[in-house]
Amino acid sequence: MTRPRDDLHQAPDHQASDHRVSDHRASDHRAPVVVGTPGSFARGVLDERHPAVVERVRRATPYPPELQRALDVLLQEITQGTVGRLDDGEPDAAWWRDAPHYGRQWAEVPFLWAESFFYRRLLAALRYFTPGPWRGIDPFAPFKNAELAGAGVDEELSALDRLAGLTPPERDRTLLLSSLWGNRADLGFRLDTGEAGPGDRVPGLVVDDSPVLWDVLAAGRPGKVCLVADNAGPELLPDLVLADHLLTTGRAARVVLHLKPYPYYVSDATTADALACLDRLAGASGHASATGARLRRAVGDGRLVLRAHPFSCAPHSYDRMPADLREDFASATLTVMKGDLNYRRLVGDRHWPATTPFAGATAYFPGPVAALRTLKCDVVTGLAPAVLARLDADAGAWRTSGTHALVQVRT
């Protein structure tokens, strides 16, 4: 078992951060998403998802009585109590100490902060950072491991053998769509229907800036690509395959895979999860096995860098990123943000009109940035007015159902 590094959990030096943002973001007073009223998506997360997470975690691992009681206390608080503080003995307590939300009802605080703090409190209840037998035990590992070992993963990995029959543009398109859709990656491999063709319209893809993405990578000499991961298991596998594709095709000289420094949001990928995925690839057959072997070598020679910055678990948007992380993204040819949570942190977890330009919402970002995201929350930007009108008329809960996706790029 890998012990968590204490230095990864120290409070960041926000005084050293570069807080300069674009005029668009600095002058915008649009309200953040708050957990809010009954029936809203955010309130459903608080009232339904978080209690369910506590119970799933409890059932998955035989925790001793004192940890069971700590889970009971947390469950009581999030359902009937007010926001309590993180114990001062926790390694990153200073990070959370000055938040203005303590003593308020959980439903009254910003959604992004409430979600992040719930998961941090869950780790504290289970003594993840406390010296002793439960230190470093990932409470979500049973779920992530089961998904990675599933028979459906074998089928998806075997589909990689069909890539050899594609033209280079088709291969680009297929692997990008596979990374975009994550655990619906089989959509990216429906080659017989032509869905992976470079010019094809993919059902559910509401914004498609993928040609711009490839143009950015082709504009100069191969450089560094930052890939900010989202979920582990079957969703991380196509991200790793895409990273291998960028390296082998010369689109990137180096890929920096940003992971979570500790378990977060149930399925978010940690370094341990990334290594498990590399083993899963290398232990497969055919194209998947060769990909896994190349990626393992790439880690060994520094072309694939696994990075876990503390800010990856911060309850803040990326416009508050510390200076060292800003420098990392600024030096990249392109930063690719995967998934819903990273999208909320990229554009700001606010009540944006859906037609708000993506380029404006991300103008503060220090370099070219792309978002690959299936829609599973209310926040969205960059939609054409006609697309928005069609979605509102036809698609019901299109913002939260996971049936729609986008590829957005700001150069």
C-alpha cells in the first residue's frame, strides 16, 4: 500500500498565487451555484447522492465500530445538521479553516465547496490521513477495482485492435471520442457505422471543436500536453490510450497526467488508479498490451509524467490556482480538462447563460485549454443559440443526464 505524502496535503500558499483574471471574469457577479432549493440538481446531490455514498462506503469495507460511528455522525450532519469544521489535526486543516460556511445549513453553501468538503470530511471520518491501520486506505477502491476488472473492459480493450484498419484522421477521431465519452467508450469504437469518421456528427455532441484541438497540437514543434484526468477505471483507460496516441504520433513530446493526490468524488483517479490501469492495459492482448507496455516505458523515461497537485482537490475554480500550477499549464502546448468537475472548476461553478462564450469564461487560463466533458450538471457555456433552443425543446434534462457531451477549445 502506498502511504500518502504529507507534503501533498499542506495548505497552498495563496499569497503566492497569481490571481489576475480577465476583465470578463473579474467583473462578473453572476451568482455561484448553491446547493439550493428542493428539486434542484445540486440539492439532489446533497439529499440523495451523499447519503448513498456514505452507505455504499460502509457496506464495501468492514470498518471497525469507531469508524462506523464517525460515518453516522457525518451522515447526521449532512442530512439534519449544520456544516462542522475539519479537525485541526488534519494535515490540510489550514486550507479549510477560513471558509465562511461553518455553522450554516449545508443547503445554503456553494455547491462546489459543499461537495468538496463532504468528501474531505468522509476521509477524515475514516482516518485516511491519521497514523494507524486505516491510513491511506481508499474507501472507494472496491468500486473502482470492480469496474476495472469487469468483463466489459475486456471487450473495449479488444476493440483497440480495430484501430489498425483506420486512416490517421479516423484514428484521431475515434480515440478522442473514446476519451470524451469515458465509460461509454464503446461509442467511439462503432467503426462499422461510420460514427468515428472525421466529418461525422456524433449524436449528443453539442459542441465539437475537435478540429481546433488537432490544429493547436500541429501548430508547432511537439511540446508538453497536460491532461487533467477525471475518473478512474474504465474512464481512465481511454485517456491513457489517447496519451499514448499523442506521444506515438508526435503531437506531444511529453504528456503530464494530472491526478488527484488522494481519493476524491468516489471515482476520481489517483496515482494508484493510474498504475492499476497501466497494469490492466499491459495484461491485455493485442493493441492494448502494446499500448500498456509503451506507456510503462514512457513513465520510466519521463515522457509520461504522473502529477498530483494539492490544488486538484481544492474547492475552488482554476482562476485561483497557485503559481506553480499556473506555470505548469502556461508551459503546455495544450491543457486538456476531462470531465464534469474539471469543467465546473474551469469556467466557474456559476449560473452562466448557456450561450456565454467559452473563450470568455476561460480567458484567465494561462495557455490554450480544451474541455472534454459529458454533461452531468447544470453548468454549461459556449452553446450556439439554435442548439440551446433545440435542446431545451427536445432533450429534457440534457444538462445532467450524461447523454450529451462537448469538445470545447480556447486557443
